Amino acid sequence: MLSQQDLLQLFKETRADSERICSFLETEDYVVQPVENVSPPKWHLGHTTWFFEEFVLKKYSPGHELYDKNTAYVFNSYYESVGEKVIRTNRGNLSRPTVAWIYEFRKYVTTKMIDLLTRNKLDQEPLKVVEIGCHHEKQHQELLYTDIKYILGNNPLSPKYNDEFKENRIQDFEREWITVEEGVYEIGHKSDDFCYDNELGLHKKYLCGFSISNKLVTNGEFLEFIEAGGYKDVLLWHAEAWDWIQQNEINKPAYWHKVNNSWKQYTLNGLQDLNPDAPVTHISYYEAFAFAQWKGMRLPTEEEWEIAQEKFEWGSRWEWTESAYSPYPNYKKPEGALGEYNGKFMVNQKVLRGASVATSRHHSRSTYRNFFHPQLRWQFTGFRLVK
């Protein structure tokens, strides 16, 4: 657990980072919601601010005056126990409150939070909530990057976000297969550093021996799968995955475009030539599974990934695993509204491990359990193989 002074610094840095990410946007970019899973950038800025007001200031700052009585209704996400909310699909319809209003809301809450952390000696309970709030905002910073990419990447003009963001880190080393012996291994978060509740429940797991690639699958390798007819071979796909690619006419990763017989990829730097050496990204679990079947291999389980991760580089892509998102043994959901943070999503989703080029600083660790529905591709998702 961080000291109050260190937590104050983390809070300041986190709030500034969100606004830095949005500093490259035009006002019109803040409002767009092309699909349900993508929220308008201004909603992210408001939601992460509402979180601190709702769960910290209202409870731990006596006499706190709400900035506006409608903030909970507009910026609540999925906390059913907190009250009514605008449904997710309608976030893009909110032309009001304005972007300027939301920045004033952020300034108001940020100032109140800094005052609370500076002028008061807080006990562990509120400090833990502040720490969760900082990491919650870091999660939304990653969502900001990926939602901004979806918004701009689906603009017919393919506008760039900026020239600074580097999403295609080349794995400049030879492929090797890392062998892990069979045995009983300890899984879960072990230190006193911050983690989410879904990482807790330290337990032992028997693993058969396996070999895991030290490299992620690349664009060039995935292009071989496409050219070999991988998207047309029904025997490679789960039944619902086959239905998904047929109904949605999926035949390539998201953001890939064929232009004059040349493959291009939309990146946050704009439309560029596809780099065959870059790790493939914006891949669904369905596609990762089918590729692994085509290669005669498989995806790692999350336990295999956790045990082997010290022996390979990770952090460029969220990596699909073969594990269903479910509670660890002895998992206990936190009391109150914060208990809705992870536990209620433990059904019909797959675990991803690692981090991505969009993950915020001080927010990745080897026990982190990300989770998405198997068809989703808008995050920086990739995969490595096991044999």
C-alpha cells in the first residue's frame, strides 16, 4: 500500500495523463460513439471524475457539495447498486454536457481530492479507494487510446492521432521455445503491492509440461494464415466463431486494408504499410484459436502464461489465453458497489494476460487478469503459441 504522500503524487500524475492523451483531439472527436463498445472520449473523462466524487468525496469528505446533481446519472457505467444511468449505447447522444463543462468538472473534483489528500490524515480504507480510483482511471486511459483509434480509424479520411504513439514494437530476436517442466505451481498475486480483487486467492495448480514461444505471432505469420485460406477453412473454427466470421464478413484483422494489392494498417500515426515483423494486433480470441489450430498448436492457459512469463518479453499486446474468466479458489468479492468491479463479469469471457502499448505506466504486473468477450478486437490484442 502506498503512503498518502505517494498516493497524492500518483493521483496528480494519473489525472494529468488522461488530459494529455486527449490533448491531441479536436472538440468533435470527443463526442463520437461509432459502436456500443466504444465510448466517447469526453465520457471517459467524466466517468473517471465521477468515480472519485462518488466513492471518495461523498463518503470521506464531510460537507462535500456535488458539482452537479446529474453527474451520477450521466457518468455511472455499470454500478447498478449506485442508481440509474444513461444506457451505454446512448453515450454518443450526449451533446451536453459539453467538453468544456466536463473539464471544469474534472478541475473541481481534482482540486477537492488534492485538498482532501493534503489537509487530512486518512486511514487505510479511503486510501485504498483512492488507489483503486487511480488504477481505474489508468484502465480508462487505455480505453481512451483504443476508443480514439476506433473513432479515427473508422473515419473515411483515416486521420492520424499524433506522430508520437508507437504501437508496433518489433521483436528483434529469434524465436525460441521455452520449456516448462510439469509440476505444482503457485498462482495469483503474492506481494503487498496494488492488485485487483480478481488476482487474489493464492492457490496451487498442477501443470503438465509444455513449451511456449518467446515471441508473439507476427503480422507476416498471420498473413500466411490468410493466404493459406485460414478464414475459409471451417475445420479451424469454433462453431460460433464460424458464424461470427460469416455474419460479419471477417477475413482479416481489424484495421488491415488492401490498397492496390498492397496491405496497409491503420495506426494512431495514420494509414501505413503493414510491417510483417510487428506483432499482429486487434485479433479476436476466435482468430487466435483458429491460427493456433492451423499451426497444430494451441494458446497457453493463463496459469501457463503466468509461470513462464519471467522467461520472455511481454507488454506489447494483451495476450489471449485459453482460460475462461472465473474466480480463483477462495475468491471473495468486496462489499458494496466496488464489489461490482470484477466479480459480476466472471462468465462467458476469456482471460488475457500481459499488457499493451496502450497500458499506462505503473499499471502492469504478471498477475493482472484482463478479460474480454471472445469476438472483441478493438483492444491491442495479440497472442503467442504453446506446443
